[in-house]
Amino acid sequence: MKKKNTTVEDLEVKDAQIIFNTVWQHLVEELGQDNLRFPKEIFWLNGAPGAGKGTNTGFIMRYRNLTAPPIVVSSLLTTPEAKKKKDAGMLVGDREVVDIMLRTLLSPVYKSGAVVDGFPRTKVQVECVKLLYEKLNELKNHYQSTDLEIFFKKPHFHIVVLFIDQNESVKRQIKRGEKAIQHNIDVKASSVGNIIEVRPTDLDPEACINRYRTFKEKTYDALKELRETFFYHFINAHGSIEDVRKRIDTELRYQGSLELDEATYDIISAIPIASMLSNHARQDLVDRLENYQKYHKVLFESMVGLIVDYFMPIIKRHAISGYSVVNTENQLLDDPLAISMLIDIFSERGFHAIVDVSKEDIPYSIDRDTFEIKTSVKKVFRIRINFKASEIRRG
């Protein structure tokens, strides 16, 4: 009897245009073009096996205020053929993956944005991401100035790649498998908790190596092609979770030129990004203080004296809370330069001062013949001051 061939074969058509256009046409025929409403922002999350995609997905979602559950592509592929390929450490066919992934993205829960974990993983899938981006831009242009315009915004695609080397990947995969086995043993012994799936590849070092090689040879090289098209976030995933999340935070900082329509960005680009302001804030502060002393010495010394004699006694009484409000009618502050000095002096000493000015009409006489009320303006400066509070030992 001839032995049955159990080798997992990949017979998928590898032409991205054919695969994508076929899937897209089916969606148009089934749902109608008006209903192809994809998320306006998509994070395509990928990485080496064991790099921490699942661990860091929630952090990325909170960072961008995304509330819909992440789309974990591997969990969508539940057919027997797909499971057979996954258990062998291989990739599921592109057509099946693209179809189910696009259908999932059309769910209304992903209206504002989505994180897609585990896509794209092949050259064909990478090309499909590009084709999807082109289609979404076509839809945006098609529905511009129509009643459906709000459903077809400019797409924002982010490619996020978590990278670790082969040795670290294998070590983390094996550790994950061991933890899963121990967890299931504890659940069975205590009847508390739920049994979790143990990935077959997490139990075999050779399978772990095979998974990593598949990622490096098929996924990683393919993903690098997206650097020229989309905002590409390469994250070194070695180290602690805290270290990795700091790197993610740095990578995902606001990129207005990529996320806004060109016309909108041109209008607001005259306003500097907050992080750019803070880059040289300390040196700018020093320069201003030096100029005050050099060119406005009398006023500068008067402001220092006002702070020492009037403000500090009040501030000291609020040392525990780290917050105080000081009201004054001192006419020194009628000079806008004096207010700037006050803010800068406090900043240099570690305080944060915010100045509000209120004006009130105070009646002082009335004309007996016309009953006209004559008033004078009372100007009150309210300065709110924040600083590090005292750390009180309790208990």
C-alpha cells in the first residue's frame, strides 16, 4: 500500500494582483462598493516569533486610543488545511488570508482604527497591502464631496516590526511552551482557570528555528519593501517589556505629515510640534534670563524682589500640596515684559507659573443729573503656581 504523503504543500497562486483583485471583486459584488468602509487607521503588526506582538498589542492600542479587539490573523485561520500548515510552522495560503483579513476589517467595530497582528507575512501579502492602500485612496477620491464622504477618509497605514535575533526567538518560544504546559497542569490540579492552547512549535527547538527562518526569509525581507510607501516602525524587541515599550513610544510619536491630508497639513504646519518646542526650551530660557539681566536690569531685579517678598511666603504655606494661587494688583505686572520675567524666573527655579488677568469695573461716583455711573478699572493678576509637592511619610 502506498504511504500517504503528509507533506504540507503550498499550491496557492502567487500573483498578488490576481489574488487581491479576485477578493476585492467578490466583496464589491457581495456587499456593494458603498459598504466597503475600512478603518481610517491600520497598524500592521509583525515580528519574529516570540518578539512580543501579543504582549505589546494592548500598549499600541492604548497609545492610539483604539478600543476594538486586535485582529490576530492566525486565530482567524481555523480551517483544517490552515491548521495543518500552522502546526508545521509554515504559512497559510495568501488568498485565504487576504480574504478573511479584509472581511474582518470591514466590521463596524474597526471604524476608527485597527491593529492587525500577523499580516503581511509574504511578498504577495505585502503587495496586497499596497493594493489595498491604493483602493482606499480611490474610494476616498470617488466619494469626495458626496454624502458618503465621511465614510471614506484618507487611509493611514503603519507598519510595526518587532525584531529579535534567532537565539532569543528560540529561547522565548520554548519558554512560552513550558509556561503554557505548567499553566495547564496547575489548572487541572486546582480546577481554577482555563486550559490554554500549547503551540506544537513551542515544544520543538527545530520547529522554533524553522519558524524563525520562515519569518526572516519570507516575512522580514518582504516587509522592508514597505519602508518606501508607509510609515515604518522598526522596534528592537530585545530587553525588558518596559524597554521595548519605551522604544515603541518613541517610534509612534505623532507624524502629521503622514496622517493628514496635504491641504490640512499645509495650513497647520506653521505651528511647531510640542516636542520640538521642548527640545531647546532650557537653552532658550537661559538666553532670555541673561537678556533680562543685561538689558532690563532694574525691572528684572524688581521682579525678583516681588517674588521673594510677596510670592514666596504664600507658596511656602502650600509646600505640601505643591499648588498655590497668588492674587496681586501690583502695577509692575502692567508691563507685559514683567509677566514674561515672572514666568521665566519661576521656571528657572523649578516652578510652573500660569498668569491670568481679570478686569473689573469699580464704581466710584454717580452723576446726580444724568445718573451716569463713573467707574475705574481694577486689574487683578492671578498667578497659579505648580511645583513638586512634599513627600509626607504616613503610617
